Amino acid sequence: MKKLLLSIVLLLSVANPQAQSISHIEELVQELKKEVTILIVTHNMGQAMRISSKSMFMYLGELVEYGDTATMFSNPSDERTKAYLTGRMG
């Protein structure tokens, strides 16, 4: 018998998020990711760091870097990723 793989795409876009709302969303994501794959699109690097095990950085529609979130944030291999994470871009 084949198993069905379930992937859920979750796109969160909040114009003026309240800290409490962000906290609730992050708790929900932490619980959901135990069971399913979640794709989060965000410009909030702090949020990405807290809830993602893998991250992807894109620039002008091009995949620039992909990998373990902690490694990518602490030691990015691409100059565009470094520039964005240090606030020199975007």
C-alpha cells in the first residue's frame, strides 16, 4: 500500500502584526510542522530563524542560497545573503 504524502503551503501575510498575533502564528507553525511540510514566505528574518529548520534566500526571483537555517544565518555563503542579513540590502 502506498502512503500519501501531504504537503501544506501556508502563506502568512500580516500588514500590521501585533506581537501577540505573531506569537500565536509561530506556535501554530511549530505544532503543524511536526506533521506536515510548511512553506513560509516572509521578509521577517527573525521569524524565519525562530520557526524554520531550512531556509531559502531569493533575490530578484533567483534562488541564491538554500540550507540549514542556523548555518545560513550565522555563516551565509553568498554575498547577497550576507548583505540582506546585515541590513545592507532591502
